[in-house]
Amino acid sequence: MTVPAGAYLVLSAALFTLGTVGVLVRRTALVLFMSIELMLNAVNLAFVTLARVHGDLGGQLAAFFVLVVAAVEVVVGLSILVHIFRTRDTVDVDEVDLLRG
Amino acid sequence: MGAWAVPWVVALPLAGALVNGLWGGRLGRRGVSLVACLSVLGAFLLSVALTRDLVASPGAEDRTVRLFEWIAVGDFRIPAALVWDRLAALLALVVTGVGFLIHVYSVGYMAEDPDYSRYFTYLNLFVASMLVLVLGANLLVLFVGWELVGLCSYLLIGFWFERPAAAAAGRKAFVVNRVGDAAFVLGILSTGSLLGTLDFREMARLLGEGGGGLRGHPALVTSALLLFAGATGKSAQLPLYVWLPDAMEGPTPVSALIHAATMVTAGVFLVGRLWPLFEAAGPVLPWVVAPVGAATALFAATVAVVQYDLKRVLAYSTISQLGYMFLALGVGGGTAAFFHLTTHAFFKALLFLAAGSVMHALHGQIDLRRLGGLWKSMPFTFLGFVVGAASLSGIPPLSGFWSKEEILHAAHGSGALWLVALGTSFVTAYYATRATVLAFLGDPHSPGRPHDPPAAMAWPLAGLVVLSAVGGFLGAKWLGAPFHAFLGPAWGGHEAPAPDLGAVALAVAVATAGVVAGWLAHRGRREPQLGPVRRALEAQWGVEALYEAAVVRPGQALAHLLSEAVDLRGVDRAASALAEVVVRAGSTIRTWQTGNVRQYAAGLLAGAVVLFAYWVLR
């Protein structure tokens, strides 16, 4: 039995929505990051699925790029996070609003 | 001496100005004086040599030196070219000769001035500019010199710029001259478009022999009128004379050189230079140039009668004598005009330098009411002033007599103009005597202990005394009238007029009457109370009031309107309003930036949704 491509896309959409809601409602920076990762990987899933459907390797290629960029982003993001925690003793993003106009 | 020397006549004083301007501080006073005087002396000697060649070789009349192609538009070409002909040679000799004497005089006069090298830089620059003016081979080169001498005049009138009066006088001279110069530029343009050339020789060729079909052409008359308007500005004729009396704020040698002997005669030179054009323009010479000259001559002479500032007396006298020259040009006496230009350069420079010696001895005191009895303490200066004043009055055999008599002779056929000239002669003798009496005769009651000037100032004075005394014999018939023999060919061979004994006697009688009247009226240092006449004279016949009402006050009103209504309420408010809009917009938009990451994320999402919806629903 093969799982139809539509199911993968539905799953991808569900994961993306979960991630989006997470970004919007959670205040802990770490969870925010995890939610962003969730969104990225939801997109990856859609890429790979559609690459398979269309028999085009371009989608898989895009997924690899996203993986690499996500890894880099995590490195930078986490170091910023650590720094914020050291200086402000909190990881609540609502309390970090130095750029308020 | 070949034509190669012509550019050097200009280059020497220019080099002097450059050296003194760039390294004047390091040269020391001695070095600065040497550079300044020797460069002008060199230019003078070159001029003498070039002039001797010009006379010796009649074939080589035109020494035109093309320096480079300046403007080339299609077929219309204007080279930067200098010309050495009789007219240019005469003016170059006067400018460099009198200029050299005044440079030497300045060495003594300015000895104490802290801005010594700046002064000589300007003075040398002036000589170079004036030489560009007189040697220019076309109207545009002449115009360059014309503007440069205007600049030097401005710089030197305002030389002591820390004095507000001097700065204002410089500004006034510049502004009034701009009016004349604007007309001059228009004249150049209309002449160029009419004749297709600005070269003097070409113009003479085109307009020669009956005006080349252009005689009395309206465009030609307009050009001549515009060019003459330019001349009235530079030569301080009615109605643009107002800057010259104020120009006396400058150092006295500057007044002598620029505002008496040379620069102010540029207008006379211009008309002489464009003689073919003015002759072909028909009615301009007899109906505009001559009346303006005659009116200015009489007007300025009468105003000079009530001046108390000795230098202002001389300034009005200069205006009056320039009027004489224009009168002579207007009645066709070109040679007479330039003869008077030359003798006037001698005796007016002498008068100014003598006045400068008085100022030098009395620490700037120049008010005739406070001078007096100086003949005893300053006999040499007294001698110089008397020779100058007598020459100015036209007492034979001094130089002014010869040239003035010739102008009267030329104007003889012109009825009213001749009478005006004769009347001016009387008034001239009157105010010259008045100034002499008030300054030098009577009881000495000047403060301090006046003394004759030091050698550097005395020698130029002596030179000018000699020139003023014997310069007139250049026009003496029984000596072959060398002046006329030299300049005559410049406009087709004017002969020295045969002296008419009756007319000469009349001229001398009028001059003598003026002297006697001046002596009788002011002997014992009295000032006759003339009542309303005196007030009218002191008000310059109302010209100053007319300027005040017609130019100064409307100008100030306009400036006020522009500054209050247009600038403050219009431009400034528009700028402030614009700034206000930006500030308000900024303070509104800044509230959108909360610094909250999650709000930004929500914004991003909303944007993405909107874009997505647009694509889908399109």
C-alpha cells in the first residue's frame, strides 16, 4: 500500500501551521526556534513530496539547501540566545524590546 | 623692437602682481617696492621703445599680436589679440608713465601701512588690467580689461575695508559700474551681431568710407548708444557719476592713478577706439555724447565749488574734465579729447599727489575748513598744487591751457555747447583757486608741524610738476605739434588747429576771471553765503535726492519685500512646513516599531497571507 502524495502535503501544511502558531503564541526564545525549525521542515517535506510527484530533482535540492541554512541559522541564533540570557537573565522575547521606536 | 614685445608690456606688471601677491610677505617692504616699481618701469620703457619704432617705420602701423584662439563658433572667431597702434601707444605711455611715478610715490605714502604688499599687488594688477584694456585688439579683449580695472578699482577703493565708509564706497562703485557694464555687454552683442566681427580693424574697414551702407542704421545707433552708456559708467558721466566722489575713500595715490589719470578715462578711450562706429552712427556724437559731456562738465564743476573735502573737490573736477573730453569727442575733436586726456593725467595726478602729501603730513586731515597757511611749512607741495591748479584752470603756458583751448576751439561751431564749455572754464578756475586759497594761504592753523614729503614722494611730485608745466607744448603749433603729428593718423590726419588769437584771448580771459573771482571771494578764508544756490549745490542739484527716491528707496523697498514676504513668509515657511510634515510622519510611524519580535512575525505572516490571497484570487 502506498501513501498518496496528498497525505504528505496535508501533513506538511499541518506541521507548518503548528510551527506558525508556535512562533506567534510562545514567548520562550528556545521554543520559538523549535517552532521555526518545524516550519522549515514542513516546507522541506512539501519540497521532497512534490519532487517525487513531478520526478524533478530540483525540489530535493531545495530541501538540502534549506537544511544547511537552517543548521547555520541555529548556530547563530543559539549563540545570540545564550548572549541574551547572560546579559538579561531571561529568554522571554517579549522582554527583549530594545529596538522599540 | 618687434611685435614680440607687445605682450610683455602687459606681462611685466602682471608678473609683478603675481610675485607680490604670492611672496609679498617674504620679500619685505624693500623687495615689494622694487618688484612693483621696476615691473611698471620696465613696461614703460618697452612702451617707449615700441612707440619709437611705430613712429620710425610708418609702414608697420599695425602690430597685432595674436596670442591664441579664444572663441571659435563656426565662422565667428575671436582671438585673444593685442594691438599696438597710435591710440594704444599713447594710452600705454600715459598708464605706465604716470603709473610708475605713482608707484614710486606710494612707496613713501604707504610706508607705514601694514598691508603693504597687498596694496602693491592690487596696484600692479591694475596697471596690467589697464594695459589689457588699451591694447586689446577687439571689443571682447577690451572688455576683459574693462572688467579687470573695475575689479581693481573696487579692491583699492575698499583697500581699508575695516572702515565701513570705504567698504560701502567700493560697493557703490561696483554696483554703479555694473549698470554701465550691462549696457556695454549689450552693446558688444548688438555690434557683433550687426557687423559679424568685434575686431577694431575689421570694424573700421566695414564702416569706413560712408559707413559701408550702415550709416545711421537704427541697430548701429543702438549699439553706439549702449556702448556710450557703458562709457558713462566707467568715466563717471551724468547720470552714473555718483560713485566717483565716494571712491575717494581709497588711498590717495589710488585716487590719483585710477580715479583721475587712467581708469576713468577708459570711456573716452572706448569712444576714441570705436571712432568709425560712432561716426557712422550719425546723430549719437553730436546729440548724445557732446551734450552729456557738456552737461557733466558744468554740473560737476559747480558742485565742486561747495565741497569741503579737498579730495572731493578734485573728484568732481575729474568728472567735469572727463565731461570736457566727451564734449570734444562729440564735436569731432578726437585729437583734442586725447590731448586733454593726456594733460589731465599729468595735472590731476599732480593735484592728487599734492593733496596726498597734505594728508600724509597732517595725519589724514583733508577738510578745507581746517587747513590753511600750509604754503609756509610745505612750500614744495604748495608749488605742486599751484602748478596743478593753474594748469587745471587753463592758465598759459601750463599744459591744461593748451588742451582746453583746443577743446574750446573744436566746440566753437556748436553754439550752446561752446558757451557751456566756456562757463565751465570759469567755474573750474574759480574752484581751483578756492581750494588753493583755503588749503594753502592765510594763517597757518593746522595742528602739528606739517612738513614737505619724503624723497620717495617728492620726486614723483617733481616729475609731474614738470610734465604739467611743459606737457602742453606737445601741442604747440610752432614746435610742429608733435602730439597731433603722432595721434592725428589714428583718425585720418587731424591737424593741430591754427591758433585763433581772439579765441585764445577769450579763453585766457575767462580763466583769469575765474581765478580772480575765486581769489576775491575766498581771500581771508571767507565762504560767501549763497543761500538757496549753495543748498542746491550741496545737494548736487538734487541728483543725490533723485537717486535716493528713484533707485535707493525702491531698491530697499524691493529688498525688504523680498526678504519679508518672499523669503521669510514664502520660502522659509515652505521649508519649515516640509520639515514639520516629516517630523510628524516620523513620530507617527515610530510607534509601529514596538521591538516585539512576535508582532513582527505576525506582520510577516499577515503580509504573506495577503500576497498569497492576491495570487490565488487574482
